[in-house]
Amino acid sequence: MAHQCVRCSKVYEDVRGIPDIFQKADRTLKEIKKLMTIYPYISLGINTTFSKVNLKGLGDIKKYAKENGIGISFTPAAISEVGVESSKMEKLFAMGDEEKRTAIKFFEELVQNKEVNLSYAEFVINWLNGGKRNVGCTFKKRKAFLLEPSGD
């Protein structure tokens, strides 16, 4: 792929705790892009869950996606007992007021540059301002699949 994101790689490895995980994901994305030439109905995108750990690298991952022709979306990390039990890592991931303001500014710039759906940006900004999460899950609709945190 065109852009190798060094900061993305370091942060992703730190968050996931798996060496070379970004390179594995990059290779997987390349293979999916090849499949897209055979199966044109496949679309490819990255969803980046952001927290205070990777907030400063959102521009880098956005650049990586753009330079590699991959769609991208950004979702604030949700602290929960469900699924990954993120509440155990709340101190590591939870954003304070300053981080939330930085994330809101990032989304406002995405809107200004027409790089994000306005209603989705409004949802994220509302959520960062303490509102409720009110968007349905893509996976429940069976319209997406997940690349596991291990890169598989």
C-alpha cells in the first residue's frame, strides 16, 4: 500500500499488544483490495476506534486510508462491561475534557472538508458532549465483517 503509517503501527501495537499487527492488517487490506477486482460488490473500509491513546494519530490513519483508497470512519471508544470489558482499561482509554475537545475539533474539520457524513459527525460530537449513543450497529445488520484484533 502507498502510505506506511509508522505512528499508526506503533500505537496499534501498543493498544493491541501484538507485534507487527499493523503490518499484518495492511497485508490483509491489500489482499481484500485484490479481491475487489474480482468481486466488485465488495467495499472496504476501516473503522478506527479512538481514545486518548490514539487521538493524536487520527490524521495519520486518515492519510493512510486516503492514500490507499480505503474508506475510513472514526468511532469514540465506549467504556463497557460488555464484550471486551473495556472498563478494566478505562484509565488508559477514557478521554478527558481536553481530549474530547480535540476529537470534536477533528470531526468539525472532517465536516468542513466534506470527509464525513454530517449526521454521523453530529452523532459523534453529541456523544463526546455526553449524549447517548443512538446509531445502530452495522454488524447486527450483517452488512460488515470484522478483522479480529489479532489481525486474523
